[in-house]
Amino acid sequence: MADTFNIIEVQETTFERDVIQKSFDKPVVVDFWAAWCGPCRMLGPILERLAAEPNSDFVLAKVDVDANPGLSMRFGVQGIPAVKAFRDGQVVDEFVGAQPEPMVRQFLSRIAPSEAENALGSAEGLLSSRNWLEAETTFRDLLDQDPENSGAKIGLVKALIGQGKGCDAKSYLEDLVQYPDTMVESEKLLPLANYICTVAEEMDENAEVTVVEAQYRQSARLFSQSKIAPALDGLLDVLRYNKNYRDGQAKSVMLGIFAFLGDEDPTTNAYRREMASAIF
């Protein structure tokens, strides 16, 4: 079978990338099969046909158990065909044995993202493209429908930060940091929100400040104007001068910007290396 857009062959060496990591973006259905297995030859074409449908919202990953015994052992495969659905890196549903197409469709419907999850994904896409105002509106709409949606809460904070609304973001984060599902990310973002909120207010063109303090404050102004790279350049200069400036605030702010942008953002990757060089 040749790989297509939604149907891939997976080996032990590629499982982490093609199944675990990919499942954070969309469901991945893993079909453990073998060429000699009659029921596999019945089920496989059904899964492949459904994965190839235009509106398919899952990836089908085929694992030959004879070629990949380690994966069979890792996931406790004792009979084939064995089908396991992954979302966010975890098995969320599974079945063993050949099933008719209506049963397979029911299985797929259980693992499909909900309308709310699809809406959250669209809103997060607005963040990635830096459409801050539209993202804010979308996240607020999601929270009107589901006030406990932790992803929408964090997304709203990022949309506010992106617009330079540090004080608004700070007020949200001071509440979110108390809850387990939002605590970790809130703690990363809070120094950035506080920086935009308070440091910008400290700016007084007539006040006498040191060169490094002026640079620190200017970076807050630049970030509030969505000039993220220049702001990071300024913060790097501060760290090169004193890596513990303001009791480590400059470092915490940079880490907050990385959390704000996300690990996949090219700016994060580039400046994380620069930051490491500055402080180590």
C-alpha cells in the first residue's frame, strides 16, 4: 500500500512522530494487521476507504505486526486485526476483529472532534496567524457557550496579550493560575502579561533611567505594538548585560513570550537558542 494524504504505513522508528505527535492535531486510527490474516484483509479496505473520503477527519496508520513486534508488545496486541484510536497521544478507543462498515463508522464517530473542539482549533489557528482581535472574539464566543473551556480561556489570554492588553490578560491569569488545568500555562504567561501591563505604565520620557532600564521598557512598548522580534532583541540585550536583571524578570518575560508564541513558532526556536547563549 502506498502512503496517501490520510493513509500511512508506520514502523517502530516512525510511530512517535506519525502517531503520537500527529494525534495532537487530529485523531489517528492505528490498524495492526498482517498479510496472512484473513480478517485483516476484510477490515483493511473498509478503513482505507473511509480514511480516503473527502470529509475524513482522521489519519489511518497501518502497522504490520510481523515487521514491528515491538509495537505489538507495547500496546498489548494479542489478536489481529486490532484497531486503536489515538488522540492527544493516548489511546481513547479500540476494537479487535473484523467489523462491518456501519460498526466502523460508529467507532469513528466516537473519536471525531466535537463541534466545540473544531471551533477551538479554528480559533487557535487565528492565534497562529496573529489575527488577535478576531481570535479574541472567537474565544469569547466559545466561552459564552462553555465557560469552563480551559483551552478557550488560555486562548483568550493570548489574544489579549497579542493586542497589548496586558492588564486585561493579567486579571484573567491571576484567576486561571489557581486551577490545575490552566495553572502551568498561566504561570508561564503571567510574567509577560504583568510586564506589558506594569512596565508600559512606568514609561516616563522625562524620568532619568539607566540605559539598560530604558531598553527593558522599550521592549515592552515594542511588544505591545506587535513588534515581537525587536522586543526580543531588546530583552536579549538586557540579559547580556545582566542575566538576573530585575531579579530575573527579563528571563521570565522571554519565557512568557515563548509560551505565548508556542514551541512550533520559528521565532521561539530562533530566540530560545539566543537566550541560552546569553545566560549560560
